[in-house]
Amino acid sequence: MKYPTLVTLLLASLATGAYAQGDSQGKTFSELDLDKDLRVSLNEAEADPIVAGQFATLDQDADGYLDTQEFARVDRRDRDY
């Protein structure tokens, strides 16, 4: 092959793009629930800026935590259009 370095760079670029795209989806409930108590505190939610920014609205019962049902309401739609 004449251009092995170019092919390697192209593949690395594609892999990085796929990783970045997946990362933009935000963290899952399990990833945020660091202490595994089946709820996400505001402190834990701060690892995902989207969840942290919506925390007060998502916390329907105002107990200071998000359960799985509250977390399911996270709005991850792109607002820059």
C-alpha cells in the first residue's frame, strides 16, 4: 500500500469522531450514580452538564435526588438550531 500512514490517520480520525459522538450523548444513570444507591444527587449529576442544568426541573418530588423515572425525562435535544 502506498499510503499506510494516511490510512492509519484516517482510521484514527474516524474512531475519535465516533467516540466523541458517543460522549456527547451524556452519562447514563448508572454512570452518574456513583454510590449505587439507585438515585442521583446534584453532586453526582454535575458530571453531566445537561443533567445538572435540568436537575431542579427533573427533581419532581423535590427530594434532592433523581430516581430512574425522573432521570428518564432528561432532554438531550440539541438547542443550537
